[in-house]
Amino acid sequence: MTTNIETQDKRNTDLLLSVDALDGKVGDSTGMESQILSKIFNLDTEKKEETIKRMISLREVEMKLQSGYQKRNLLAGMKSSDLGTQDGLFDTIKKLERTKLRIMRFAEVKDNANVPGDIAARQEILKKHTGLETVRTSDILMLKKQGADLAKLLLVPEKDSFSTVSRDTLKSMDSFIVNFGENKNLNNVIGAGDILPATVSRVKINGVEGERKNTQRPGYYDVKTGKYLPIYDGDKIEIMDNTGKVDEKVEKDSEDKWLRERRIEDMIDNNGKALSELPEDKELEIKAQEQIKVMKANGADFTRNDEIDNGENLSGEALWNNEKFQEKLTQVCNRLGVKKEDMKVIMKAESGINPKEVNKLTRKATGLIQFMPDTAIGLGTSTYALRRMPSYEQLDYVEKYFLPYRGRLNSPRDLYLATFYPAAIGKSEDFVMGSESARGPSPEKICQQNQIIAPGKNVITVADFNDYVSRKERVT
């Protein structure tokens, strides 16, 4: 036994010396590496050896990334609190590995001529970006159109981080971790359907089974509720079936439409200017400028900086508890004759109390109560302007929206109905939404698009809606 312990200790000592040798060649300005190394001595023997090996791998890669736009300190951003426990330390190492992979995969897509597709087009799309952290949603979709393998770029194998990922070799039971990092554009928009090939007909996302659909938002939908399944950094995707039949024309048309919408949206955020010199971008630039003219005519303010919120950039409970927000909300609710807690139910359910929230399914509904584009224009603003104005200013438009229903907003259900289907306010519980007009969406269509409200049903009644809001109230 003593011999085994001595052998293990010598192996660990050798490994640590290897890390020290590397550390002499690559400086660690954060001091985080020394904290990691000090913690390593307290790990269980098995984890100690694996952790040290991973550290060596990271340092070797970092040495290769000390030039040009690829330069990174892989330890930057790590916090001492991440190292508080054995599991915390191990998770920290895994985060570092994922950071390393994002750097490597981005560099490969941008500069490696052996990657499928047109390297000149890829470099044009990414010319203003030095890493995955800053790319736009439509940049990723454009890369896909140019032949880039998004599975390799944005997924990490769950079991072995550094094993090869390829959209062409995916098979049932493979599992991956989403590797968006902190890029808000990717986390807010990109879905599993954008990354995986159309032959992957079924997946599990964080344990929830989803099937692929080419609806207005191509992607995977919960097989039980029909609800779209978004993905975020660190989520787990399991391949359930990769033998699906694909209608290539339908798939291409669906993806092209999704790309055009996102590209125009990103150009609008760029003041209507093309994002590259590619011919398709120049064509879409005209569309973006036409939309901006309409928005300006309806009061959109394009002078605001998207990153500045008049000193306020809050959401969720932090925003709800903000003194300035509460003061304005109290005034609005008093004028509308509604309770603040009832308004909270609606805002939390619709946007998570996030004034900048954009619906990940439609990419249209925006803000605290998820204003649709036509609704925003009718109120004298636009979704573009709404997500750039201070939250307390957005409350003015919340008030404008609910004002026509003042006197009938007696509960969270009434408020929610006013945002979801105003025609149903005051109707009996057996009233079917969509049944009062032949010009709007059919009852079946409304239910299909909102299956989370009435799972397993073909239409939505007021009773169904009341039950749904009750469930929301219980978790608020």
C-alpha cells in the first residue's frame, strides 16, 4: 500500500512540476492559477490526477494562443468562489476547457481552409470579430449557410470534451453540452434546430424529449406540451433519433426565411447598414433600411445606445425591487385600478420582468408584457425602441396598452387575457378563443401555437386559460 501511495504522490508531483514549467512560459495575470494549484493538493487522489492533467492541457493550449486575435488568458474571469469545494474546482476546470474549445473552434472556422465551405465568405462574415463572444445571431446562421459545422463550433461532448464533434457522425445516445459562453445573442436566439442536421428528428434537452418541426421557428418542440424547447449555455442535448426523413426544399425554405429575418434584425441594430460585403447582405440592407423608415415614422428612437439604460440595466427581482421602477409602477397601477402584485404575475410570466426580453420562439414579442410589433406601432413606438428605452419609460406603454380595459382588470386573469386575447375578457368559461371571428386565426391554430396553455386539446377555452394563469400564480 505504501508503495502505491508513494508512486501516486510522485506522479502528482511530476505533473505539478510540468504545470510549473508551463507557468514560467505563460504569465497568469489573474493569480487564479496559483489558487487552483493550491486547491489541487486537497483533492481526492483520482480527481487530483485528472485535474492536473487538464491543467497541463489548458496551459499548453494557452501557449499556442499568445498571438493576434486569438490571444486569451483562459483563467480570466474565474472567481475564488468557484474554487470553494472539490466539485467547484472540478467544474471550474471544465469551464476553462469549454473556453479553450470556443477559442479553438472559432479560430478554425475563421482561418482554416480545410473547413468545408468558402473560407473567404467566412472571413468576411467574421472580419470584425475576435472571438465567439461578440458574434451576432445571424453571423452564426450565415456561417451555417456557408457550410460551417455548427455542431463542432457550438457543442462539446459530455463525456470527453476534446473528442471530435461532427454533424455528419451524430448517432443515437450521443450527448453534448451547449457551449455558447456568455454571448447573449446566441443564448437568446440560437436553438438546437439551428445546430443539428434535419435528420435528427428527436432529442432530449435537459431531459425533456422534443421532436423537430419546421414551423415559423424551426427547431425542437416538447412532445407532450408542444412548447418550443430553447437551449442556453451549459444545457445538455441528447440525440434520440438521427434517421429522420428530410424534405430538403421545405427545410431550405424554412432555414432561409429564418436567416433573412435574423439578418435584417441585426442590420437594424446596426443602423440599417450591411454587416458584410457579401452580395446577399447588400440585398438585405435595402430591406433593413425600409423597415427603419417605417419604425422612425412610428416614433422609434435610433439615437439610444443599446448598452446604456440611463444607468439602469436590471431585470427580474432586482428590477422589481428597484425604487425608481416601483415608484413609476405604483403610479401606473393606481391609474389603471389594478394591484401591483397582479401586474407582477403578468410581467413575470411574459418576460421574467425583463424589459429587454425578446421571445425566443417568434423573435417578435418584446419587453415587459411582450408587445408584438403591430401592437407597439399602434401605441406610438416600436419593439426596437421598447427594448432600448429605460424600464420605467417602458411602463408608459404598459399603461397605454391596458388603458382601454380599465375597469375590467379585476384579477391576474383579466390582465393576462388583455395581453393574450382581449376579446375573451368577460366571456363565460366555455368561450372558445378564435370562435368569434372568421377573419383571425382559427381556434385550432391558436391552440396549436399555445399548447402550453391547454396541453393535449384542440382549442382553448376561457376555463383552460384560467387554469393556466392559476398555475402561473402559484409559482410567482
